[in-house]
Amino acid sequence: MVKTPAPAAARVQPVVLSGGSGTRLWPLSREKYPKQLLPLIGEDSLLQATVRRTDGIGAELASPMVVCNEEYRFVIAEQLRLMGKPGTIVLEPTGRNTAPALTLAALAAQADDATDPVLLVMPADHVILDTEAYCIAVRQGAQLAAQGMVVTFGITPDAPETGYGYIQSGAGVPGDGGGGAASSSARLIARFVEKPDLKTAQAYLDEGSYLWNSGIFMLRASVWLSAIGRCRADILGACEQAWHGVTRDGDFARVDKAAFAACPSDSIDYAVMERLTTSGRERADAVAGLPTGVVIPLQAGWSDV
């Protein structure tokens, strides 16, 4: 019998990254109406399903935050309204990948919530069939993230998949994070690896310590801003300048276009996460003062559409 951990004490801020244009599903999904806004599984769009699955977390839950291209703002606002879950919609003037998107979200969270919430960072285009298992894992992650760790979720592989990146899990979290049973499945991140060929993917499956990289994260807003500042001060500086010029219009937060256009493009993994791994801390260009990176295995019927 699975022991369900107690709800996390920290306030959890759902952050949905909805910047993709859905080109893999063209022509069903076009740039003006990308895949995450389509009801591909059930009646909800993928974005709505991403927001709705947070209902079972059991923590003090903030209203959702969505980071998206400004062209999609009205349809996203309407989809949230239809759910009865209005929230902050941070508008990107142009796509700059996930690291700047998360940086804007962290700045917005700090501006709106003095408690320094734990951000639950989720791509808008994933399918997760077992919501209960997902929420149990998220509650585990929230306990660790509340203590200053950076948590990601690794999907337990059931096939030698060549279309996903992998995370190699390492040793257990020292002191089990103070969470007892809630953190017993968490492991230090040994390394991230790129999409493998079939032979390598089979070796990963046989070895047993490799997980698919889900791209779902949990961390405090302050922890991300500190880490991105240490690893990519140029990204933090550009995002801070863009946020300094933010204008609010109802649920919309529109950042300064020129400042954000100057922001470098980089992913969360490349900008920060790879430096939080065991191997990353041994690199010649290792960055001091970074938080602990941990991975929690997840078996929840996950797929990346």
C-alpha cells in the first residue's frame, strides 16, 4: 500500500509554460492555435488538463500562472475562465525558450506573493493519465523544494525510447530531506543525457537508473532567480529589465518588448539543471553556491504529445 505524504506546507504556485507552436501536429495544430490549446485527450485542452490535475495536490494552491506568446492570450484567458480558474498570464513578446520563461514567472511570483512560493513548472502539452500518482509525487517534490532543493521528475521508462532525453539518478538525498517517507524515492541527479540511439536506450533501460526527462520542475521562486543569476546573469539581467517595464491589463502581464528581445535563448536544462548534477559539480567551469538538484521517479501514464 502506497503511503500518501501529508500536504506540503509551502504555498504552491502552478506555472504552465505554453510557448510552443505545436508544429509536430500540423495541420491539426497550427501556430495560431497550437496543440496545447486543443482538446486532444477528453474535453479539456492540454493546457486545461495541465491546470486541472493540480487540484489533487492538497497544498495551499495559488491561482495558475501561464507564460505564453502574446498571440495566444485571449484564448488562454478564456480557457482558464471556463474552468473557473483565472490566473496571471505572463506575455512573452517573442520566444526565448524555457529558462527566460521561468525567470519571468519567478519574477511575477515574487511580485505577487510575499511568501516566496514553490513553483510547480509544467509544460502545457503533456498528457498524464494517473493524476493520483502525479499528485503524490508532486507532494513529495513540494516538501523538498520548500527546503531549497530543485526538484525534477523522471519518468520510469518502459521501452528503449530514442525520442526523449534521459536523467541518470544517483545516490539518495542526504538526510532524506527531512521528509521521511515522502522523500525516500528522491535521488540526487547524476547527469542529464541527450536523446540516445536505440542501442544506448536499451542499455539505459537494462541498467535501471535512467529515467525519461519530463521537463517538470519544482523550486522556490527565489531559488531559481539565485541559480539563474549565478549560471546565466545575462538572462536574469534581461528578464529583470523586461519585468521592470511590465504593464498590467486585467489578468495579463506584458513585459517590455525591447528588453526581452535582447534576452539570450536557453533551456532550463542547459542554463541551470545540468550544473546541479553530480557530474556538473565536477566540471572545470562548475558554479559555486548552487542548490541541490534531485529527481523523483514518476509512473503516471505520462506522454509528451
